[in-house]
Amino acid sequence: MKLHEHQAKELLARHGVAVPAGGVARSADEAREIAMRTGGSVVVKAQVHAGGRGKAGGVRLAATPDEAAAAAAEMLGARLVTAQTGPEGVPVGAVLVEETVDIARELYLAMLVDGGVGRPVVMASEAGGMDIEAVAEETPERILVEAVDPALGLMPFQSRKLAGGLGLDGAAARGLARAVDSVHGAFAQNDCSLVEINPLVLTTGGGIVAADAKVTIDDDALFRQPDLAGLYDPSQDAPIEARAHGLGLSYVKLDGDVGCLVNGAGLAMATMDVAVAAGAAPANFLDVGGGADEEKVAGAVVLLLSDPAVRRVLINIFGGILRCDVVARGVVEAAGRAEGPIPPMVVRMLGTNAEEGRGILSRSGLEVTLVDDMGAAAAALGELG
């Protein structure tokens, strides 16, 4: 789950990271008031879950409170289109108005889970303010990485090593080490999958300030973070994804026409490959999980069918904790609730109560093609195209 910049900065500030003074505005008048309270020039930032805001007009400098109000008025209620949003953009419901920072150097600092090494890592770079993906591809030697032992946590020497690698010494090195320690604390205590500060600014006065911040919380740990779970902003997701979130489903909208229903993330990825092998493209990633009941399956199928792009459906279930007969009854229940015609379905069911599930679908009156393996699923899907 992504946090807005102002939420991310509030979280980091609680853990000791310095952030610029400012506040969140949801109207032009509020933006003017915050700018007056902050004093001097301010920066007005659209609060959206997307990078590239500056290039899209979502970050404006304002020399006066009236300029801040004008910038906020232009952004609020509009849809910001960036390289990460697609042409439809995302709505701007709030802006962050905060003091400008006197910059001596821009650095990059992040902590994330690295699947390659199987543990969290801290990343730092002198190339702050730049697209870190481009830095990694073109000049990877500019990125410093320290793996963190989950049992021991971040060790003090690692923070000092990063500071030295960035060419800092004295008070600046100590400030950077404190920032690294604070980021690690925020990451570990809030079940984050990503904490990114870009840029982390070394000010002309020698301070270390997070000029920007991005935080993502592990969805599977939200039950341990009820306060953070309440920060979810459904307006930043596609409507169908926001509905899926409310149903407790893992759903990602894609561009194809094959609606996929699967239990298990790995099997879901393989199922999408099957759609591609059939010369088609998946319309979604949808994992109902292992503990779903008939109602959750029915809700998932209704959600899948509500996408007007779905012209055919591929259901791939390996029955275990989630029995195949439960899935079949959920599909039949959903067909009764769905609006409009039900597209043809290709169904592969193996595992617990597979024969019972296949029988339920065979007798349902739905247009269902039952298959035994992935190759047959791809062939059947191709014939429906």
C-alpha cells in the first residue's frame, strides 16, 4: 500500500528524519494560509501516487502566499498525467505546501526488500534528485548497497560506511548515519517494503533533510498496522482495483481481454503466460488466495466480469485449502449476479474435490471448456479468440 508524500514524511519524522516545515491543503485558501504560516517561498506539490510530478506540472515554486494559492487552485481537482500514470492520469485531492530548502548537495537514500539477496538492503547514492533506475543502468557504480541481517538489524558501521562512500565527513557524515538509522527504524517498525528519499538534501547549513519521500507498506502486514491501513486512498487506484481492495483481493488491471481467476500468485503468473501463449493478453492479475470461501470467489468473479474488456475467462485452480468445489459454486453464484452476458470460460481444476468442481460447472449451463493441463488451456483459449 502506497502512502502519499505528506503521509510518508509524517511517518519518517516520527522516527527522527528531518523534513521541511509545511502542511497539507485541500483548497486554495488553505494553501495560502500554510504559506503565510511557513513564511518566505514555498513549494506546492500535488499529492498523487506517481513519480514524475515535476515534469508534469505537479510541483510548483511559489514566492508568495497568493502564488501558492494560485498553484493549488490549478492542481486541486485536476488529473495529473505523468509517465507513471498512463494517459488517464490520477486525481489531485490535496497538495503539500512546504518551505523551500537551501541545497548544498542532493543525495539518494532508500531501504527496500531485495529478493536477489533475500533480505532488506539500504541503498545510497550521490546521484540524488535523478531517476535512480537510469543511474542503476548507466552508472551502477554510483549506487552503494548494504544488506541488512534481519536478526541483527542495521549495524552502526554500515551507516558510517555509507556516509564515507558518499564522500561525507564530520557533522555531515554523522547526520547521514543518523538518517540511515532512522530510515531503518521506520522500515522495520512499520512493515515497509520500500522507504525512498530522493532527494535527501545536505543543506547549506549542514543539515540533512528529506526533501521528498516515498513509502510503501507490505499489504500482508497491514493487519499489524491498523493506523497505517486507514491511510489507503482509493482515488489513486483504478476503480476496479479499489473495489478489489475492499474485497480483500489481490487485483491488478491489465490491458488484455482474458479475465484470469487463480489461487496463488505464482500460479497466477503462469496463467498469464498461458494467455500470452494463446496469442492473447491477460486483462488482470487476480489471486483469490488459499483461504477464500464461496462468497469471496463469487465477489472476485463478479469483479472480473465487470471489466468491459473481458471477452473470455481463464480459471486455473489447484485445490488445496481452497477446494475446487468451493470455486465452482462461487463461479455459478457470480454468474447469477453478473450484469450482461457471461463470456466463455476455460477452466483447469486439479487437486481437492476437482471432479466435484468440474461436475458443478458442467451442469451449470455456462459456456465452459474443461481442460487438464496448461497446453490444453492455451489451445482452448486460442480457439475462443
